[in-house]
Amino acid sequence: MHKHNLAEHQHDHSFGMDRRRRAESRTLIVVVLTVVTMVIEITAGLAFGSMALLADGIHMASHAAALGIGVVVYVLARRLAGSPRFSFGSGKFNALGGYSSALLLAAFALIMAYESTARLLVPIPIRFDFAIVVAVVGLIVNGVSIVLLNAGHEDHDHDHGHAHDHAHGDHNLRGAFLHVVADAMTSVLAIVALVFGKYMGLIWLDPVMGLVGAAVILWWSAGLIRASSGVLLDRQGPAALCDEIRRRIETVDDSTVADLHLWSVGPNIFAAELIIVSHAPAPAEAYREQLKDLKLAHLVVETRVCPGAAC
């Protein structure tokens, strides 16, 4: 029985996910920075009896946990990139991390809204000087974290940059970034409210700012949930990329794309399956050549003869 050499027709499905990304290292640094700040604030809160410090330290702990999930996701995606258990690689760990972060972000926003409403109904004394210092320190830490994560995002875009700029990209990194930005935003709102409360007596402004912050964070988390769940559920890829694929294929004689499936298998990584009909189909390799510079990670082309004039 004749045996074919199949090696030239096969390829791995790691799609570059087995390489350590700058985003992973940057996220780990942010986790360490957050944990150190958290320990200092909780220790100082217990030592000096400051509820403001203690509360902010616990708040930082929640974000450290969410960011820690992001690091774990990067490690799992990298180590399992070549595992045969995942048909299209481990790229969707990224979307799963983003989805998990979005759910945690929404939960933190709801807790924040509850606490703000409670304080609006039953105001409590605020130690303005202490609270302002805590908010400023938190803002500085978050500012450094934002710079670190943004640098990781730029690196990831360059790694995969081409026609996929219309995709959301690294959902896991986006989740970590939103956690830090949300924390920074709450610090800014807190500083504004505390300054007005201290010098103008507008104590009610503090819980109102909390409600505003909670609403914005919920909006951000909803957007990330939509984007990451679309990847997990194999939602059809970007319309612009679908249109470009059809346009290129249909320039080959009388070929028509009868069926097209385009889906994400990782951050800015897409797979596609096409059924092409024509009176005289070209070889599949000719169609693949038309799409070569789109750098689709996994491409399956099926051709069918259409004998009728209606085709």
C-alpha cells in the first residue's frame, strides 16, 4: 500500500502563542506593584487605625487577584500552545481571561455602587487629609501600571499587525488594563470629591462620585464581555476582513464564495474556511495564494463545480 508523506501538508496550531510576550511580563510587574502597595496600605491601616487606608488596601487586593488571573492565563496559553487537546491552539485562553476579568470588574462596580448608595443615605465622617494622601498614592501606582500595560499592548499589536487592526486584539491584556484604568479613575474622582468636601463642605459629593465611577466601570465591563464572549462563541470575524476575502477570491475567473466562516483563534489571529463555486474552479492553491498576505493562521479551501448557467 502506497504511503503519502503528509508532513508538508501539516502545520502546528500554536500560532505563536508558545512565545513569551512582553504583555505577560508587564502584567506580572503590575501584579507585584499592586500587591506591594496593598500590603503597605493594609499594614498601615491596621497600625494607625485608618479605615481609609484599610479599605483602599482591600480594594487593591481585589484588583491584584484579577490581574493575577491575567498572568495565569498568559502562562497557560504559552505552555499549552502545542497541546493536541486544543484543535486550534490555546489562543482562546486569552479571551477567557478577558471575559473573567470583565465579570470581576462588573462585580467590583456593583459593590462600589452599593457602598456609595449606603454612604449617600447614611453619611459617615471622613478623615479628609488621610483619605486624600491614600487616593494620591493609589493614583501614582495606577499611573505607573497604566504605562507598563500600555507598553505591553503596543508590543502585541506590532507582533500581529496587519489587516486585523479592526479586531479588539488581546482581551486578557485589555481586561488587566481596564482594571488599572478603573482604579485610577476612582482615585481621580475620589480626590476631586475629597477636595470639594474638605474645602467646601460638599460631603455628599464623595458617594456621588462613587456612583458615577461605578456606572462607567459597568459600561467598560459590558463592552469587554461582548468582545471576549464573541471570541469564545466563535462569532463571525470582522466584516471588513470577510469582505476583503470575498473580493480577492472573486477576482479569479468566475469564482464565487458560496460559504465563508471566519473566526478568531487568538489575539488578532484568525482562521477561515471557504467553499468556492465556479464553472471551472482553479486549484485550491491559487485561491490560497490570493489570501496569502492576510496571514490567516488556518485556512481551508473547498472548491465545487457549478455546471449550470445560473452559477
